Amino acid sequence: MNFSFSNSTRIEFGQGRIAKLASLIDADQKVLVVYGGGSIKKNGVYDQIKDALKDHSWLEFSGVEANPTVETLDKAVELARKEKVDYILAVGGGSVIDGCKYIAAATLYDGDGWDILTRKYTVARALPLGVVLTLPATGSESNGGSVVTKAATKEKLSFGSPLVLPRVAVLDPDVIKSLPERQVANGVVDAFVHICEQYLSHNSDAWVQDGYAEALLRNLVRLAEEFPQRDNDVWRNNLMWTANQALNGLIGAGVAQDWATHMIGHEITALYGVDHARTLAIVQPSLLRVQIADKRAKLEQMGRNVFNLPQDDNLAETTIEAIERLYSSLEIPIRLSHAGIEGDTAVPALVDALEKHGMTALGENRAITLDVSREILQRAA
Ligand code: NZQ
Ligand code: ZN
């Protein structure tokens, strides 16, 4: 096992922690507060930010959409340059946070910001970034990844850089009280799949990473079981911390990672606008079935240690069925047709998009070629 691991994001976790921004951001920094469609104006988060930053110089940019578009984000870049801001504060879920990572990097880049997503430009500088998380799901609040969409071409691409790792992330579980049920369920599923992408590969004999991944997966199974009674602090605390830990780099250190479900899922969102987590629940079970030979040992381990299933010859398959039941219990679609997508037309379009984006050898063994992706999508129809 070989790895470098560092995660320098300072986490402030707990009720009332937004007030700490007053001291966490240097008083001489001019702050651009960035948020989405306005949920923070209704649930009191905006007022808490306003209070916390009362001694700072700050301005705001709103309207970052779910699955943030470069078209919108470039307006924020223009504002950040014109106003010479020093610090970006993202207030939102994965979309706003990812959007702010792009803004932080693109503001200090002279070329076309989309070059960051096409990897024509490797991020060399970025403004410092802080986060107030409002939706536990992506782990974006303490990782260096970002996913941005170009609406004009319906492309959804990702980039990663340690330079856009948030300096500080405030995780106040109270802020999720206002989330619609659909977004909470999405959060449980997205976090679950993040862990699977790092755990359901071949065995790396990594006891720390495997054991912690299994603890997080068991948490999510329990959170799903208790979903109908979720209106309490314990449930909210544990969802917020579990989703964060699922993708902060620790369980992925030194182990074989997959991420094919995510890459195929991004194309479904780009072409059909399906919520990120829902694309994962559609792709993953069929991907696991197509790749069952390579993943059998880990699927069996997950079946035993996460779902408490008995060892038998079908354990890998019954584990996949347990995953599907988990998603269905949260009313998350697990087939393209459940999301209103017609497989006959969608599968060729999605395979073309994967080809265009160079997604021709996905998965931990780079064995998911376009033909394999086609089979996965056909089985997911
Ligand atoms: O825009 P507002 O009005 O705030 O409404 C948002 C949005 O409509 C709403 N919302 C957020 N917090 C709320 C709230 N509504 C009420 N109360 C609150 N406290 O929720 C809606 C969805 O928000 P969004 O940020 O889009 O959701 P999520 O956190 O699931 O982020 C999804 C995005 O993250 C990317 C996805 O691809 C997608 O673009 N991902 C980022 C990753 C990363 N950076 O590490 C990893 C993930 O795999 C994922 O790909
Ligand atoms: Zn995800």
C-alpha cells in the first residue's frame, strides 16, 4: 500500500457554528458570498452569514443552479475580478461549492475558464475558499473535486486540485431541517455510492480503509432505515458527518478506486437533467452485475459486514439486491425507465457522450470500455 494523505480543511461542526466565520475569515479579506436559488434566504442561513460577516467587507452573487453551469459561474468570475475580492464563501450544497471552486480558480486565470474542465489548463492559483454546507451529500466541502456543466453543449466535466480545497467548512446540522425530502434521500444515496466507489473494487488488504468504509456504510443503512423518523438531532448529525467522511480522501487512500458509476451518471445528468444521486442508483446495480467477477470478493465482504447477510454462493448477487432495496426504500429510481428515460434512444446517446469525453476505459481495472458501458446501460434500462 502506498499513498500520500492530507486533508487540511478545518471543520467547524455543530449547531450555531456559522457565527464562527467572524473569526475564521481574516477581517481584512473582501469576501464574495456565493449561493444558489434562494433557499438560504428562507431558512435563516443568510441572516446568520450577514451577522457573522458584519465587520467584514463583503458582496454577494446568487443564482448558482443545481449542476452549476459555466455560463452562470463566469458572471461571478467577472464580478470577483471587478470587485477585487480576496476570498470566496460558498453557501450551499455540492453545486454551489463546486461552482465556487471553479470561481476561485478561474478568477486568477487569464484564459477561458472552461480550459480548467477540459484539462487544457492545470490550476496553478486560486482564491481561498470557505464553505457553509447546507446539503450533506457530496463531501465537496472538504475535498478538492468539482463538477461543472456547460449548458451550451450539455457537457458535465470534473476537475480536481488541492488549490481549491476549502480552508474551512462549517457543518451545522440544523441547516438541513429545511431540505425537501427528495434532497435528503439523494444525499444518503450519493454518500453511499461515494463509499462504494472506493470500497467495491478488488481487495487491497487495507484494513483501516475497509473497516472505516464499512462503518460509514452501516451508518447510511441505519439512516435509511430511520428515514421516516429523521426529524431529530442525532439523525441529522450522523448524516452530515457520514456524508463528509465518505469523500474526504481517507477511505480512498492507497486502495483501488472505481468511479465508473459517477462518470456514466454525469452523462445522464448532462443529457437528461436527472439529479446526480438518482443517476448513480440507476447505473450502479447494473454495473456491479456486469463487473461481478472482478468485484465478487468485496461484494461478499460488504454483504457480510454491512448488510449482515449469510455466506452462500449467491452472496454477491444478494448484496446487489440489498443495495437496490436500500435505494428503493428511499423512493429513488433504480432504472432509466423509472426516471422516464427511454433506453432505446438514451443508451446510444449516452455511449456517444462517453466516447466524446474520453471515458473509454473506466473502473479500477480500466476494463469498462464503451461496449461494457453500453451493456451496463442496456441492463439499467
Ligand atoms: O439553490 P437553492 O435554493 O439553495 O436550492 C438547493 C438546490 O435546489 C437545495 N438546497 C440546498 N440546501 C438546502 C436546499 N433547500 C432547502 N434547504 C437547504 N438547506 O437543494 C437543491 C440541490 O442542491 P445541490 O447543491 O445541487 O445538491 P448536491 O449537494 O446533491 O450537489 C450535487 C452536485 O454536486 C456534484 C454533482 O455532480 C452535482 O453537480 N458532485 C460533486 C462532488 C464533489 N465535488 O466532490 C462529488 C459528487 O459525486 C457529485 O458529483
Ligand atoms: Zn456523487
